[in-house]
Amino acid sequence: MRKTIAILLMAVCICGLFGCGKKDAGSGEVKIDYGNSSLYTKEDMDEAIGKIKDEFNTWEGCELHSISYTSDDQCNDENIAWMNELEEANDASEVFTQCIKFTSSFHSPKEGGGAWEADKEYEDYEWWLARSDGGSWKLMTFGY
């Protein structure tokens, strides 16, 4: 009897361990909307989305629901100049020739904390990335 109870307790402990940990934005049900683009391929967008997910995974307790491409109209001279100004302000010297904008929706931690209101759904949260010809995407800014 004791052996059976010990085995059951061990099984419960092991199952409990598998339920621990932080949810990865790259796992689970994150809806991706690639929209329509004549500028960027799905692979281009997937690389940018990976940068967004990497940042999001550092946000303790937040749950990512969706990421959506906005439109090709966002890759314009004015926004590319803005990305270059941000780069210069960070004492970096890369010259960007492209930018891309996504929006996301996510849920904040139940207890809130940091910049987040407790237990709230955030929608249309903006993510801006830029790259030079042939380069990798760089996450430049995010927020409202």
C-alpha cells in the first residue's frame, strides 16, 4: 500500500513539473495574419515575427493572441526616415531601406505589473522593424 501511495505521489509531482514554466509566445494558438503584400514574402514576415515573439517572450505573464501585418503603405519614405532617426538616436550606424509594421493583441498578467493594467486585453499594439538591403530585421520600437 505504501509503495502504491509513493508511486502515485511521485506521478503527481512529475505531472506538476510539466505544468510549470512560462508560456512561449511561439507556442500555442497565436493567430498570424500575413495580409497582402507585394513587398514582402511570407519568409520576410516570418523573420520579423520571430523578432517580435523573442521580445514578447520576455514579458512575464503576458499571453500573445495574434500578430497582423498592416500594409505595404507603411513602408514609405517618411517611416524609413523615422527608423533611421531611431537608429541614429541609439548611436548605431545601420542605414535602413525598408520598414515593416505589425499589430498584435495580447492579454496582460492577472496581477498587472510594470506598464500593464491587470488582466486586460491589449489590441492594435504596434511593432516596427527595419532592415537594410539584404539585412536582417531589427526591432526598432513597439507600443501604442
